[in-house]
Amino acid sequence: MRAVRLHAFGPAENLAVEEVPDPVPAPGEVLVRVAAAGAHLLDTALRQGLRGPLPEPPRLPTVPGREVAGTVTALGAGVPARWLGKRVVAHLGLVPGGYAEQAVVPAGRLHEIPGPLGFAQAVAMIGTGRTTLAVLGFAEPGPGDVVIVPGAAGGMGTLLVQYAKHAGATVVGIAGGPARTALVAAGAADLAVDRTRPDWPVEVRAFLDGRAETAGTGAGPESGTGTDTEPGSGAGRGSGSGPDARPGAGPDGGPDGGPDAGRGSGPEGRPGGGPGTGPDARLGSGPGIAGRRATIVFDGVGGGTARAAVDLLAPGGHHVVFGWFDEGDDVHGGEALTLPASYLTERGIRSEVVLGPRILSRVGGPDPMRTLESRSLRLAAEGRLVPAVQRFPLADAAGAHRAMEARTTVGKVVLEP
């Protein structure tokens, strides 16, 4: 079979497509003919020799990739015969091997792909989808909420926007560059803004001020009880009503960690002192505060963008941090936005970081990750969440990595043999 192999840590060009022996499933495993393999920023970090969530960098040579979807073609000893020929998807955990035409998967990690859901969409939901639901467990949007999503064109960002809209919230999506912003504008967001434009906070304030004047409540145009869809519980912000509500420690990470896990402990700059509109403006001060009706910021980007988004939170607002990246040239740099306790008290807002094992704390049950995976697949099969997918040929895995590092991708990146 063909597989993408890495023999030396370094640039994307080190990913090479090679002919390797077909894998053989061991007892308790199945062989999957891969139709789609997930790729994300963590893979680019591991390719460079960074440890990420692993105890140590991967041993070389290695076949990257931890998410696969395809058809079961062979069974190891002890695996029920019913799995043969099934369309399946699985997250491989910390064991790589997804960038290949075939992969062995522990039977206990398999999910049968429900209904008409495609392979690429299933791969997007098995990792990115489950993380999205986990993050939402810490801030469940409702009809009275105004939700700001930085990184709204990413795999998680697109799902967060959709979920919040299904719940009846008003949603502002922030993206980087005209192309990504156009994607957000064409999706479910009520307003899409380009973070590369320095005046984007002014645009958001004007939008929210207008909604406050005309609606008075800050509720989204599709406000309602939310009972017609699972995401729309109507419970409202901070209700803790359940984990329908990313695995994550960095952009597109996972409950088992992400590329930036445990990093970024310092605040991004200082609160500042005036009524300005930029990232360093004093949060919540200055004219127009009555119209700033944002209640939740889902922050997977950190830095100045997150700081300016938090500036738009009203008293009682909630800042949920699940990742970050560098807004300059170092895609694996940057730091999470952290805010002093005294500042949070002064503003009357709260900020929490949901990284590592804590992200599963709101799920419950004997296997929280599997619970999230099943729910994310079901929501996608029912059309309630529609993952954005950008496809690359398996043979162009290096190109996919370059595009992710250049931040030109949209949605979940998927490799197809």
C-alpha cells in the first residue's frame, strides 16, 4: 500500500509517499481501507519534532495521522464478524498511522458511520466535533446570548458558529483574511469580520449597538425555545446543562491534548487605560458600553484578537479558552489570553481555560470521549452540524501541511487516498 512516512523531523517536504507492506490486524483489531484521514495543526508540530501532548516526540520513521474513516476489510482474532464490510470512523488516540491507504484500528475505537454521512465529514466530527461539544459543556449558548467566535473559519470555529445559531444565539464570527471571512459570512454567523483589519472591533460594536437598540434583548434573529434541535437547549449561558456543548489544548487539538498544551500562561499585554477600540483598550470602559451585549467568547486563538473580543463582553460575560496560536509567523507560538483576577472582578466577567483532562469533566459516564464522538456523529448525520472540509490528495500531504501552517485552509483538513 501507499503511506506517507516521515524519516526526519523538519519541514513539510520531509513527508514522503512510499510503498510499504500492507498492515495485518492483530487480535482485537480490524483493517480499514482508508477513504479519508484527518490532518490538523498538531500533526505539523509533531512533524517538526515538537512533543505536543505526547510524552516524547514520535519515533521515526512514522506514518502521521490519528483519525481515519473507511471500510473494514479484515478482522483480527476475537473481533465480531458484524464489523466486516462496515463503513467506520475512528480516532486512533496517541497512536499514529492514518496517512495511509490502509490502517489497523482497535475494534473498541470503531464507530459505524451513521446514515448518509460521508467519510470526510465523519473524520471531521470524530476529533474536531467531539472537542467542540466538550468545550460547549462549559458555556451552553441560548436564545439570549451573543456569542463571539474568533477563528470562525476553522474546523472547530465553523461548528461553534452553527451550534450557537441552532441554539438561538446571535453569533459574530472572526476570521483571518478576506477569503476566510467570506466563508464565515456565507455560513450561519450574523456578522463576519476580518481580524486583519484593525477596525474590526468598531464594526462589531456598531453591529451590537444596532441590535441592542432595535431588539433590546441581544437575542439573535432566530431566537426561540431551542426545543426543535438538540443543540438548542435554551438553557442559557452557564447553565451547565450538558456537554452538547472541543478535545482541546490548541487549535484543532483533542481531549488527549493539542499542540500548545500547557503553554501560554501570561496575559497578552496590559488592560490599558482608555476607551479605545483596539486590542489594548481597557475592557468595558468608554462610551457605548450599554450596547456591548456579547455574553460568550469561545477563544481558540489567544493574542490580540482574543483580547479585543473580550473587550466586547458585557458584565456577566464568559471567556472560554481552548487554544491559541501565534498571530505572526510562528504558527506554533503565541500564548493563551490570561487575565488577572482583579481585572475579572472589576469587569464582572469570568475566564476559564479548558485544556487537557479538565475538558472532559462535564461529560460524565464511563467513557466520556466515546460519548462525545457518538453525539458529534449523530448531530452531523442529522444535519444539525455540517463540518466544513478542505480536501487534499494523500500524495499531497506535504501541501496540506504547508497550507495549515500558512493559515490558508478552511474548516477541517482531510487527506483522501
